[in-house]
Amino acid sequence: MPASQSFAVTIAGGGLGGLTTALALRRRGLRTTVLEQAPQLGEVGAGIQTAPNASRVLLGLGLRRRLEAIHTEPQDQVRRRWEDGSIIATLPLGDRVKREFDAPYWHYHRADLHKVLLDACLDPDGPGPVVEVHTGAQVIDIDVADPARPVVITTDGRRFGGDVLVGADGIRSAVRDAMGLPDTLVFSGEMAYRALIPGDKIAADPATRFLLDRFHSTIWYGPDRHLVHYLIRGGEYLNVVAIVPNTLDVEQTWTGPATADEMVDAFRGWDDRVASMLSKAEGDASKWAMFRRHRDPVWVDGHVALLGDACHAMLPYQAQGASQAMEDAAVLAEELGAVTRDGIAGALTRYVARRATHAGMVQDASLENMRFYHLPDGPEQRERDRLLREFSGESDVSYDWLWRGTPRDDADLESFSYPFVR
């Protein structure tokens, strides 16, 4: 029985990062409690991309067969020009990624991936202690009278103690605030439209039917804005993320509903197929002001640690926000799973040492891509398109570095119990 079973971890936040952390710690023999402020666990209706660095973490948690049942696999990554849809470059994904990186590039509905993680955390037959989950548990403070036993206090007065507290509670982290860390949030000046478009509507229109012929991950580049789309649930939905200059009053709100008409209007003058796509969006479209955090290596105070957006929130221009949280989870579990109670502080220090620089580089690259993606037409844009045709990466990091992820001690042998490419 691992010595690590002698201590317990409380995780604030029941999203993808928090549940990946709980499952990774469970498989190391630690007792974990997840606190989620929402009245029930779930995820928003949107898509998510997992590049090989995140897929490797998920597969190493014993989820392979469950993920194969819910994933959609893009065969290519396609880059298009805004005004006529001409293809700048096409990068093969599919089997090539699995051969080169020993892990796939897959798409999911976020709710499906969240359910797989939650089910694995609660599975009574899984390895390690079953994860304890509490909903309606909004964190308002931390009691660190005993620094080695941080206690979370929720709005309804409940107290949850443990040997470690992990703040995986998102970009507006209550744990971070309770730690007294500086406010490092920065508004980008941009917002994202998000929509799920029914695949049957895409198939019924001759202008968009080509999207179902071969599954792609597609980015359209244009001045001051760009558009990403890919299929999820095997073509049941087209997931769309459209980045434009912000129109939300961020002093009052950072999210709100959106309409198909306003999305179409935001891309007026673009290739007609963009309007054909966006016009099919239904009632649950939304818009989100986009914030990031300054790069900051302070993630730990005693036995309290931050994870994911709570410490390294980044813009979505590398599609790596959730993936970097999953890497955090894997490294944190390696470090905590290797020590007893008296080694916790050292384990958390090593976690930050292994992850802060890496995640910070992805933050920086994501910020640089905001400019890189939105260049006006001209010499700099043409040079960008030349670089994209090489497809070694985008602005400041290579795909080879990004998709291999943080070096790990765990060989993840369970990931490779049968080959991806025969």
C-alpha cells in the first residue's frame, strides 16, 4: 500500500482540470475530495481539442477505450484565407500524429469528456480510493491556522480540511484570492463567439456540405479576427469559435448570449461559406470576453497550490488551456504520489519547478498568436502564411515541443497496451 495513502487532497473546482487532477491522484493512492461551486457537475455545450500532450495524460489514466467511444478524429489541420477561403496550408493529423507523438489529436464535446472523467473518479471498481465530490460548495476563504492542514470554508459554512489544497477553480479563482496573491488578470480587448451548429444543417447546404466529406480542424485567418471550427460527436455538431474585437461591457459582464445574425455581421466581407456556416447557429450561441494572466511563477504557498487557469490562464490561440491544466495534473500527481506527509512541501515546490516555465512559454506563445493570427493583409501577413506552410509551429513554440508536453517520469505504459497504427 503506497505511503501516499496516509494523506488527503482537497481540490477546489470540478471542471476538466480539477477532475483530471482528482483521477490522477486517485490512481496514485491518495484520498481526494472535489468541491464544485455549481449545484451540479457538468460542462458547457462546446467542443474541445486535445493535442497529443493532453491525450497522453488522459490515456495514461486508463481512459483509452472510453475516449475512443466519444472522440472525433480530424484527419487534417487546414489553414484558410479570410476573403476567398483559399487554403494556405494543410497539415496531416490522424495516423501521422499517433506515429510521431505516440498519442492522438482528438476532438470532443466538453460535456462528454467531463462525464468520462467524472465516471472514472467515482467508479467503485477503479484503482485507488473513490473520489468524494461535493456540489454547491463555493469557496470563500481558507483557514491556514495550521499551515500543514489547510481548511476550505464554503459560503454555507462548511469546512473541508486536508493535507493539501489544490485551487483548480478557474480564471477567477477563489483559492487564489484567499491566498492573497496579486490580481494578474489582463483583458485582451477581444471576445469569442461560441456556437454548436447541427451537423444535419451543415450537410443539407451545398455551400457547407464539404465540411463533412473529411473531418478537419480548420482556422480562417483575417484582419483583426479569425474563425476556428471542427466536428464533434462524429459529425453531430460543428463546433465554432469566432474571435473578434470585443463589444461586451466588461465592467458589467464577461459573457452573454449571441445570435446568428450578429455573428454573420461580425464576419461581413468574408468568404460566403463563413456566413453560410454562422447563419445556422441555434439558440445557445454565446460570447465571452477573453482574459489572460500575466506570466507568474508563484503557484504555491505552504500546502496550497494552484493549477490550470488559476495560475496560468492563457488566450485560446494555441488551443492549450485545458491541455496545460491536464499536464499540471499529471505532474502534480507524480510529485505528491511519491512522498509521505512530511514531503508535501517539497513535492509542491518540484511541481512548480517542472511546470511554471513550460506553461508560461505556452502563455506567451498564445499571446503572440493574437497578433500573428490577426495581421492585416500585406508583407507581414504573406510572411506569416509562408511560415504556416512549413507547419513546424506558429509564433514562438514548435509543435514538436508543444505536443510532446512536460517530460514525465511515468512511462504511461497503459496508454500503449495496443498500437494506434497497425
